[in-house]
Amino acid sequence: MRTPVKPSEPIFNVPAVVVATIAVLALIHGIRSFVLSPAEDLEVLLRFAFIPARFGSSLAPPGEFPGGYGADVWSFVTYALLHNDWLHFGVNTVWLLPFGAAVARRIGALRFVLLFMVTAAAGAAFHLATHLGQVKVVNGNDLVIMLGASGSVSGFMAAALRFAFQPGGPLENWRRASDESYRLPAVPLMTALRNPRVIIFAVMWFALNFLFGIGGAIVPGAPQEIAWQTHVGGFLAGLLLFPLFDPFHAPQQADDGGAQAP
């Protein structure tokens, strides 16, 4: 008599929306790397990357950058679809896979895409607030621009903190995390911030970004500055705005202390 073999769980059970997001990012960078000429790629960057000098700069009158006023709006999100090189893309993908997958399992594809856009915009806004009116120049004439999905990735990290570390959550038994563990109502923010694991993760995350920030500023010959402000803006947006995207909420107590509302 044969003993039934229990099917093994895959190491990565990645939601389709996360796979699709990574595929889109790879396709865009592939086209930029292998199809477009340097001049065409520069035009893409000037239209879709985030350029703080667009806002309050004497470099060009308002609306005169490539893309005009439209790019002043859409570049708050479209910069997250562009990357400096394949290493930059790979690093963001490595972090997007676990944290993006956890968030996508909980909130679904549509909310995932919306959260990606909101955290990207928040990262760009925080970056802009610290660079308003600044025109950065490299090698005398090249305008420095911001691009990369790390603001959104940071937002997914923070969003995962709201539910993954709580009792019964996905990280309690991460090898066999059930669907139910992703549906537990998230604890309030102040309660989550009293969880030692959440505190340790957040402190380490901010410490690493601080080191990246000062490292890019003080290391001679550093190839590019790390936009740590974008990470912070995306992280704070994911942490604070997650309840707006979360479909699972704790039932509220009735006024008389009786039955709970569904």
C-alpha cells in the first residue's frame, strides 16, 4: 500500500500581478537598453523620469521641459517604471518579490497597482520637497534625474509591516502561511509599532537608508546618488495609507457593547 505523498508548496508562490509588474519593468528596460538609440533613450528619460528641476527652476520656464505640463504630473509615477541599469532593476526586483507578493495576496491586483502608484508619487513628492529649485549637474552639463521603483518597493515593505508580523500573520509560520493568515484584520498602527519585530525592522530600514544617503554624498567617485528621500516618502505612505487599501478590517463594536457589526 502506497503512502500518499503530500504535495510540496513552491518556494515562491508569486501573485500574477507581481509577476506582471516585474515583466513590465524588465520589458521597458530591455527596450531602452537594446532597441532605443542613446538620443531616443534620453528623450524617454526627459519625458518620464522625475526631474526636480522642472519645479521652481530657472533652467527653463514652467512647462518647457520635454513633455510639458503633462510630464509635470505623470512623472510622479512613471519614473518608477525606469531604471538606471540591470543591477538597479535586479535589486528592486529582489525586494519587490517577497514584500510585493505578501501585499498583493492580501489586497488583490487592482489595489496593488493603485498602492504602487500612490507610494511612487509619495516618494517623488518627498524627494521634491528636499530638492525644490535645485539644479544638479554632473560633469558640467548633465542634469541629474530620479528613476527607479524603490519608492514603491519601500511602500510595500511598510504596508507589510501592518499585518505580516502580528500574531497569526504570514510571518508566524512563513513556510506554511495559509490564506487565512493574510486575511486577519490588521492591528492599529500604534499597536503595530509596539511589536518588537516591527520596531527592529523599521529601525534597521531607516538606518540603512541613512547610511546609503550619507554614503552617496561623501564617497568620492560614487557613480550615482541614492535617492533615499524617495525611499522614505514611499515607506511613510505605505505605513500610513495602507488602511485605505486594505479590504480586511476589524469588526466594530455596537454602541451598546453587544453584537459586532459584520
